[in-house]
Amino acid sequence: MDEVDSAIVAELQRDARQTNRDLAGAVGVAPSTCLERVRLLRQHGVITGYTARIDLPALNRRVQALITVQVRPLTRDVIDTIHDSLVPLPEVLAVFVLAGGDDFLVHVAVQDIEHLQSFLLDRLSKRREIISFRSSVIYQHTMNQIVSVLPGDPPSSRVGRRPT
């Protein structure tokens, strides 16, 4: 990635709905060059898709929490099974498989505290592989909307089981 590619990625993160002509103008290249650069960024897996940011309370998800989970036995099959059972749950926004003291970090968004308690008791505590979990209610959630390239050599291949 060069400076033009980085500028294109930053602009698309700022507003992925802008026209190619507007994007080209913002990064200072011809529209045909911009179109080809975006195509190559998609082809090389730098751009993996386009999404809309959603206001969670507008979807009746007023309470967010991070839940750390420990499982046993700590085997690939158990990790994969727990991961694959958590991802499709409607309350779950993200699942992270961790190294260290905890095995998973699960980001959930629910209607209220009562629904969070139900999620913990009905979805997690009933799994015999889950030996413990802790939940932390999120008071404020802010994300960087523009992720830029860091200095250094990029990895030659993607590491891990699933992209995030």
C-alpha cells in the first residue's frame, strides 16, 4: 500500500457511500485510477466489505456488556464449538478468542439488565464447557472509525481462524 491507497482506505472508512468521482477528487487522482485502485484493494483483501454504522438504542439494545469466558477442556474442538455457538446469537455483536487467563471475550447488546442476566444464565451457564464467566456493563463505547496502516512490513498472510 502506498500513500494513495492509504488515502483511499481512509476516505472510504469516512464515507463508503461517496461516488468514485468524489473519492478520486478527495485523494487527488483521476477517477479511472481511483476505480482501479479500489478494485485492487478489494482483490488483495484490504477492503473486505462495506457496512452501515447502526445506533444500538434505536434497535432496542440499550445495554452493552463485555463478558469474559473460560472454558475447559481447552481444546480446539471446544473452542470451535463455543465460538460457533456464540456468533449466531442475536445478542452477540462480537466474539474474540483470547490467549491468557480468559478464553473468550464476548461483546453483547441487549434491551436491559434483566435481559443481560437472562443471557448469562440461559445461554452461558448451561454450557458444561464454560467453567466461569464475568460480565462488565459498558457505560460508554467509542470506536475509531478510521483505521490506518502502521509502519513496518505487512504480514504475508492472514493469521487466525476467522477474520474480525
